[in-house]
Amino acid sequence: MERPAWAPRGIDISVPSVSRMYDYYLGGSHNFEVDREAARRAMEFMPGLPKVMQANRAFLRRAVRFAAGEGITQFLDIGSGIPTFGNVHEVAQGACPGARVVYVDHDPVAVAHSEAVLAGNEDADVVAGDLRKPGDILADPRLRRLLDLNRPVALLLVAILHFVEDEDDPYGAVAQLRDALAPGSLLVVSHAAYEGIPLPQEQAGGAVGVYKDIRNPLIMRSRDDIARFFEGYDMVEPGLVPMPNWRPDPASEDEDPYSFSGFAGVGRAA
């Protein structure tokens, strides 16, 4: 397999990556055939996966605009993925010039392309980090350069917690991040669930099995389990709801049925 010029040295391009599969679902070009093949296998079970990802990105943009409207000028996006149209810094800095954004991802392709996109942007940076090690993220000098943790931060955990298994204590990681941030900070979460998928659970489970096969298990939590991530936060209206139902744009009634898969919500730290 020929290595594209944009692929960082040292990565194994024969192993699928959930970040690059996400890029493929969104119509991006920074993915390999192994990623496309895995994504197509998942779509054999859930043909609407691209619609789910599009709804997820739309929720992210609405949540960032909401945070900016609430006066928050600092954003920490963990599990940010490969840059695509409508990135957090574009939305945040468009709404509030001078807003500061730190992206975090453990995929080398995502980090490399974020660095390229952010070149020359003094108010945004990217950190190579893993949600399972929140202390390392918080201590990174790139983050410390841009974010003042004594002031409110919008913490974005969008489509990432469902890739952290219970044995890796995702609730503890979220709590550690919560405790490091100032009162008034926001937590923005979207999370996969069987609830809302317009398919029998057995069929949707086939797509989940593809992620297990590539050793990136997709953890489908219940609404109650997802709500636990907001402990210590006051939920912002309308609460934890399907993605298109969170402060929808006017055309939300035209959403594809797959867009209502899983849940999204925003909480405010007391």
C-alpha cells in the first residue's frame, strides 16, 4: 500500500482508525482504503451512519455558538478528529473574535492535519493526548499557553466517550476534567446509543461489531448512563435529547431518521 504524502511517518496505514472512518463518513479525503472498507462494512448494517455523523457535527456547531453566546471564549475539544468544514475554531472565532481553542486527539493524522489547518492562528492549537489520561492533557504546555483554567471553558466531548470502555473509567476522566475547570464552564456531550436508531437492535449491533473487530469498541450506553457524565453540572434546556432536538435550527423537522440516533446535551458547572 502506497503511503500518501500527507500521512505522518510511523503510523500503520494497514489498521483502520475511527477518526479516519469518521472523516470518510463526512466525505473527507484524509482516510485510507482500510478505513473506507471498515466504514462500508459498518454501513452494510447501518446505511445511515453518515447522517448520524452529519447530525453530530451540526449539534457541535450549535453548541459552540450557544457557548459563545453565553460569553465563553475558551474551548477544549477532546477527541476533535480530522479537521473538516465548520471546525470549532471557525465557529467560535466567527462568533467571538479572539476566542481560544485547544484541540486534543490521539490519532497522528488528526493531529498533523490540525497543525496544518491552524498554522498562523495564534488563538488555536492542537495537543496529542488521550481522554483516558486527563491529567496529561491538562498539564500540556500548549493547553496552558492558551487556556486560563480559572475562567470558564467549554469542554467538548463530542462522539468520543462511546469509544472509552468502562474499564478505562470514562466517568472518572470526565470528573477529573470537571474539577479542573472553573465554575460556569460548560460540558458538551454527544454519545451513541441504541435508542433512536431506526433499525432492530440486532441489526445495529452488526455495525457495533465492526468497531469491535477493528479493536476500537463502540460502547452503546443507555440514556441514564450517558446522563451520569453530567454529574456536578446543571443541564441546559432542553436537557439530554436526540441530537437534532438540541436547540434545533428551523429545518430540524426535515432531519433524516438516523439523525435521532443517540443523545446530546450541555451542562453548566455550578
